[in-house]
Amino acid sequence: MNAKRTLLSIIAILMVFAHSVFAETKDKAEVSIKFYDRTMYYPGDSESNPVYVYITVSNPTAETMRFKIADDKMFSVDFIGFNVKKTQLPSTQGLIRKRTTNQTVYFREITLEPGEEYSFRENLKDYLEIKDPSIYYVELRFYPELYRNKSKYMASNRLSLEIRPSPSAAASNAIPVESKSAVVLQPEDISPDKVIEQTIIARQKSLWDQFFLYMDLEEMLKRDPARSRKFNSVSADERADMLRAFRADLMLQRIDYDIVAIPSKFYIETTTYSQTEGTVKVLEWFKNDKYQERKRYTYYVRQRDGIWQIYDYTVDNLGTE
């Protein structure tokens, strides 16, 4: 009888030791986050302007690690966000509703061998309410035993998230100068989305000098192969004449009508750019007598001497409303 008790005691001690080793190993796992496809971020809608974050769970130890991962990642991770005043951002209603509703949570058990990683992508705006432009600080909590055991979590590194004011015609009255001003216009070192925003607003107000301020007229002229061949074959003086004529034809709407068409309203969807190249996608609406057309403009910009310039564009027709 004593031998049996001794054996049970040894087994119990080994189980506790194994559990503690496993828990210690899990504590050595690393969780890191980074922006998946960094772009311009604005308040509001998670679908039209998502903030995708790439999440990686890694095993830097010499031992095998195991953890649970839910099919719905809202039961495996949390985002914690603060503004510059250290006020915590509230959770979205969708997240709260999902976690307070009785439901079956499906999950898998993931095994990571030494040096292996497990990664996935989540939309930060599905977790946090971001209503105001500001600088926010965001980190992630990963629950290896799912959210039901939320006291056990691993914290990630911290990201700095800049939410810019929503670009819209109504919110932007800033045009470099008044149309009748005698001041010579000078382009400013502003972001690609602001370049497009100011250009569109200038066209809405028929301010031609401002409209052309951030436009590379030579590259725009060369969009047409015939014009490009002629431009490249003539003298410098003739090229200057061609550029003056091209600008005048644009103002009279004789050519390239899409770039000088006047939208009744617009909304900047996405902005992506590197150090020298960028694209800005904009939804634009054009009124007709009985309906309005909706189009998606993609503006291509490049940076020269610290200034972003428009050098090309495409237009997709999205139908009528």
C-alpha cells in the first residue's frame, strides 16, 4: 500500500513538473506585430480603410511549443490601443457582441518546433474603435489557451499608428493661394494624398494655376505615344511650345478630358507610396441631368526634389447611380 502511494506521489510530482516546464516554455514564446501593407490610415470604416497588422508567434527556444489558435482569431488575440493622453481605445461593438454571445469556438492546436513561426493577418479596426485623427500606440495580446483564459496572455511589441483626418472636399478648404493673388505659387512638401486632394479641389474651383501646380506636364503629354514621339524629335524651343499648347488644350477641355473633368464630390480610398513612387485611388462622382456617374481614378505620383508630382492616371467606370 505504501509502495502504491509512493508511486502515485511520484507521478503527481512529475505531472506538476511537466506542466511547469511547458508553462515556462510557453512564456518564452515571442509574439511580434508589424503593419502588413502600410498606407495612409483614416478614421472610421474598417472595410474601406482597414489597418492590417501582421502577427507572428515564434519559438526561439530549443524545445517544442504548443498552443491553441481559434478559427475566428477574435478568440485568440486582442489589440490594446492608447492615444497620446494614455486614454485606452474602446473595443468595437462587433467584438463585444461576438465575445458575449454563447457559441462554440472552433480551434486547432499548433505545434512549433525550435526556430519555427506561425503568422496571420488581422484588421485592427475590427477590434478597436478609431473615430478621431491622432497618434495612437497599439500592442497585441495573444491568448495561447484562447480568450476564455484571458488572464494567460503574451504581449507583443508596440506600434505607433498615425490616423490622418479624412480627406474630403468638405473638410479641405486649404488651397495654396487665392486665384487673384499676385503671389507666385510654389509647390509644398506635402503627402501624395494631399497633392491629389488639392489638385481636385483646385479643378472644382477652376483655379488652373493650383490645378497644374503638382502636375508633371511633360510626362502627362507623353502619355499619348504620338505626342511623345513628336516631343522627343523636336528642339527645346518647340518642346516648350508643345507644353504651352498642351496646357491650353487641357484648360479648353479639347484633350484628355478625364483629367480635367469636374467631380461633384470625391473620396480618397487608399494611398500607398515608397520613398520615390506612389499611387492614390480616388472615388469620384460626376453629375449628369438625371443620374450621376461614379468612377475610380488611380493617380500615379513620383517625388522630385522633395515634391510629389502627378505623372500618370487611369480611370475605371463604376456605373451610374
